[in-house]
Amino acid sequence: MNSLQENIKPYSKAIVKLLKGTINKNDIVWNDILNYQNEIQEYISKIGLELIVKENDGFAFLKQFEIDNENNTIGIASRRQVGFETSIVLVILRQIIEEFESDPTDFTVTEKYITESELKEQIAFFLPEKFNKIKFLDDLKKYIENVEKLGYVKESGTSGNEKKYKIHKIIKEKVTLDILNEFKENLKQYVESI
């Protein structure tokens, strides 16, 4: 056995997968993350990362430490810019998951699913009157694909003849209530200016 192999820990694969993105409870390294949280945190903290485990929601991810009051990080992970329209979809999905969790109608259901038509309905209700809703709704598939690439929704079969999506609860961590409220205010100001 060479010296590199001797350095491999039982949680090394979990760290590598975490560096690539969010880990769900059905992932092969989930139990390693739960069993070695302290060891993983100790290792990744050396490069400015924090392990976030949401055991009840069934996911874990890495978050960068902020190194100053201006929200700067050491930059190990790049921040993704999303377009305005994709941001609207994210905000609406975040609002949907918030409403789902704060007013459950069925306590046995722990995951929220939404169809494209349900999302269109929410968007039409959410967007102000002056906003060009027709163009937005025509391009909705593209915005949903963008959100899916970011890992906030996952196609999960069909309902009738349309796609059904599972809203991933990590959206609560990435789109906080403060961000949600700030975006709504910015949207309101934008619409008033046109």
C-alpha cells in the first residue's frame, strides 16, 4: 500500500461528492456523512467550507464561510449568476415550499411536487399586472430546465399528460426568506418603473 492510499479516510468519498454538490439521503455516501460529520467538518473547514446537514429533510451540502462583512468568501466555489426570469421561478418555488411546510394539509406527505400548469398558475398570480406574462409563460420550460440544472427541482414522472417536478428542500437554504422578501420588493420597484 502506498502512502497516498494510507491517507484515504472512510469519509473521503463523501467529501469528494459534497464538493461536487448536494447529497440526498438516498445517496451511497449519506450514512458516511451522518457518521463522520465532525471529521468531515474538521477537514473542510481548512479550506473555508462548512458542512450543513439537514437530516430531517434528507440532504447535506457545503457552504462557504464569509470572511468579512461584505459577504466575501475565499472563493473555492463559484457563485452562479441566474437570469431574472429564472430568479422569478426560484422565488415562486421557494414561496410554494414555504406555504407547503407552514400549512400542511396532509401530515404524511413530506415532499412537495408541482406540475408545469400549477407553476404557471402561481406565476400568473405572483407577477404584477404590468409584467409581460405571456412571453414569460411561453419560455417557462427553459426557466424550469435552468432551475433543474441548479438542483432545486427534479423531474419526477408525470401527472396526466404533463411533467411533474419535486421541489428540493435545499431551496430553503439557498433562497432564504430575506432573499425572498428582497426579491419581491425589487420586482415591485422594477414593475413600477416600466
